[in-house]
Amino acid sequence: MERVFLLAVLPLALVAAQEDCAPGSHVFHGVYCRWCDAGTYQTEINAEECIECRKGTVSSLIGASSPHVCQNCPAGTYAVSLKECRECPPHMTSPSGAESEAECTVVAGYYYAAAVGGEPLQCPANFYCVQGTEAPTPCPDGTGAVPGSSQCKAGMGPVLLFDWILGASWVILLFSGVFGLGVYRMSVLHHGPSTPSSRQIQIEITRE
């Protein structure tokens, strides 16, 4: 039986006729040949249907005759259809070939704060957060970390932490001869959340 190709995705039908439906197409209504849609392929002739790309892979090619056209969604994205990848939410990433948003995890330097709505928060000063963590980890004694760190470092220098019960966002300290001779300089390095339920201010005091 002679079959004719129909290309439903484009406004023009394929006018050439042939006896078999070629790879990259499938038999349509028992008479016509139809190209495989994007996100599918077919390696055989006269196939009844096309094969979908495996989960986590996509393809935009119409009439594909090989599974190699199906490519993994890049790292930091996930598949939402057979032909579209979508970026993970802010401060989250995923492995290559992620099948759904559930595979997106929080990036290093942030933590997934389920208690405050499930949005990633920046790791506070003197804590570290590895990828996928749900809570900041305090730095060991003798080490410290700036906000957004994934590891602690030794020799961070003198640091004072002020936790405010009333949740104040700024602190002003006045120095006047308290430390004896010499001139002292105060620098506010960071203020922000230290835990999901408290705030902290990091101050460095150095002698000029």
C-alpha cells in the first residue's frame, strides 16, 4: 500500500509519496505517514507510533530518527515537557537530566528554611552551609565565616556578635577612651538572620 507523508506541525504537507513510512515517522490512520513530534523519535520503518524521549531529556527536532537527539536538561534546570527545560528557583540547582522541580536543591552558601516558607536563605556569618542543607552549621572554635559561606576558615580576626531580643536591625556604638591609649576603628561587617528566629550583627574592632 502506498502511503503519503503528512506534516501536521507545519502549514505544508509533504507531497512525496512512498511505500514505507521512514524512520523518524509513524503510520497515521493506517494510510498516511506522519513525522514524529518534537520530543519523540522512531528508528524503525512503518512504526505505529513514535517513542518519547526518556524523562529528564528534551528535543526540539521534528522527524527525529535517533534517540541521540534527546539531550539532558542542563544542570540547574529540570524538564517540564518533552521539549522544554525550566530553571530551578533562585539559589537552587539540580543535576543534569533532572526530571522535575523536586530534584532542585539549595546551593552551597544557602539553606532551605522550611520553617519560614520554604525559601532559601543566605547562610549567616560564622556558620557554613553545604549544598542541600536545611540548617546552618556553626563554625568550630577558632574559625569563622562571612555570610554565604560553604566552609569556615581559621584566622578570621576578632569578631563580636550581638543578638537583639527586640530584633533591631542596626546598632550604633560610641567609643571614647574605653580601651586606653590608641585609636580604635569599628566596622559593621554584616547584619542579617543568624537563625530562622533571630538576627545578628557582626562587628570587627581593630586598632589603628
